[in-house]
Amino acid sequence: MDIKKKIEKHNIKATIARVSLLEIFSQAQKPLSYEDIKPELKMDKATFYRNISLFIDAGLLNSFESNDKKRYFELKSHPHAHFICRVCNSVECIDNLNITLQEYQIENIIINGLCKQCTVRK
Amino acid sequence: MDIKKKIEKHNIKATIARVSLLEIFSQAQKPLSYEDIKPELKMDKATFYRNISLFIDAGLLNSFESNDKKRYFELKSHPHAHFICRVCNSVECIDNLNITLQEYQIENIIINGLCKQCTVRK
DNA sequence: AAAAAAATGCGACTCAGTCGCAAATAAGGA
DNA sequence: TCCTTATTTGCGACTGAGTCGCATTTTTTT
Ligand SMILES: [Mn+2]
Ligand SMILES: [Mn+2]
Ligand SMILES: [Zn+2]
Ligand SMILES: [Zn+2]
């Protein structure tokens, strides 16, 4: 099991709850919110958030907030931006975007607006 | 009173609550959260949010969310990005930043990371 | 002045997220 | 294996933002 080792590599015990949680994010093609995950969640809400925090602190997960008050989580990979559509609420990873700010240290970029589809339909 | 006319120009009745609310944002130098405003708020929470929504729909206010689950509001002026520091939670307006995404329509950009001060202290 | 329309306050509610605590599970040592 | 201790989990209570219905107040119209 790849995921189990990945967790243990960060000095975190690979409990059933934690493995199943990280499995969800490994299979996902895009960032997920608690609302997205809830239906298939096997653990309690408190345990969910405790483990999410644990993963984030360990550098296994990333989180960011959309403009409609939802918090999204995804596997931490290479740094990249996210686009969130105001109309259809879709979340997209934006890879080819290079932004630097002198003296600032950028960790996350969220762009809000209209996605391709919703821009066309205007 | 400039503010009263500004509100009426958008076909919104300039009630006392609304004028006082927009006055707060006019005097502010940076985006404000509900938590920031609450102490000096004269109106009920529900009225506050109803009027905020009204202003946003009318294009008088902008809103965006930080990564620490706070929603910020500010007077809508020229389009610009915002930087939110993970450490000191400061919010800064970033003016000289030009980002375009083909086929997307950008309305808001939020950058998370470490601000100048917090970058130095590392 | 009376009637209609709009804005407000109040209370109840939802929902994400947090926390303390007790039960359950895992780890370690004898 | 049995006992002890540390860690994790579930549960319940709680907080705080935001929403909603409804009655009251304020404003507008006739
Ligand atoms: Mn992504
Ligand atoms: Mn700004
Ligand atoms: Zn869209
Ligand atoms: Zn800072």
C-alpha cells in the first residue's frame, strides 16, 4: 500500500481513518471540500478535521478557500494556482501561471471569475 | 453628502443604516471583515448582511475570502489583487499585478503567503 | 391621513469548525 | 501474555458566520 508508506514517511501513524482519508484525495482529480467528502466519510467530523490539520501541517495536503465560503483540500504536489468560477462554482487547477512578488513569499493563488464555459455563455 | 448620492445613483434607497455602512468602507484604508466592523456597527447582523449583498450586487462593494476563513469587504474601485499573510493575517492591496488567462474572465485574485515583514523574520 | 411598499430588528435556524472528555485502539515493557 | 501508557477516535456541546421568516417600523405613494 503506497499511501500507508507515504503517511508513515511523515512520522504519522497510518490508522485506518487516515489511510482512507488520504485515499480519497489520491483518487480525486480536483480539490475537494468537506461537503464533497462527507457522504463517503467513514469517520467523525472532528476526526476528519483533526486529520486534515495533521496532513496539512505535515505538508501532505493543501487548503484554500473559494469565494463562496467553501474550503477546499487537495494533495500537495507542485505549486499551482486555482481558478474558481463564480457562476458554476467549478474549481480548476491552473498550471502554467508564473507570478512573483518582490519580497513576498507566495504559497497559494486563487483566482475568481468566470470559467471558459461560463465566459462563452455570456 | 457624497455617499448618499453614490448610493442613490445605483437605485438604492439611502437609508441611515446603508449610509453609515458605506461610510465605514469609505474611511477604511484596507478591506474589512465583519469581525472588524462589528464593534462600530449600528444595525442588526441580518441587516448588515442584507445591505452588504445589496451593495455587492450593485457593484459598490467587493468581497473575497482569506485562507483563515474570514470574508473581507471593500469599496469596489479599479480591479486589483490582494495579498493575505498566513502568519500575521494582514491584508494588502496589490496594484501593479497584471494577470490574464485566455478565455477566462478574471474578477478577483487572492494571493496567500508571507508578507514582506514576515518573510524577513524567517 | 390612509394604504401600500420597503427596510429593519429579532429570534430561530443551519452548517463548518473546535474542544473537552471518555471510550477504544495501539504500542511497549515486564 | 498481561499490564501500563500513549494515541486516536467518537460523541456531545459549543462558537460564530450567515440566512430566513415574520412582525414592527419607516418610507413612499395616493
Ligand atoms: Mn490544484
Ligand atoms: Mn483592495
Ligand atoms: Zn463556470
Ligand atoms: Zn505577515
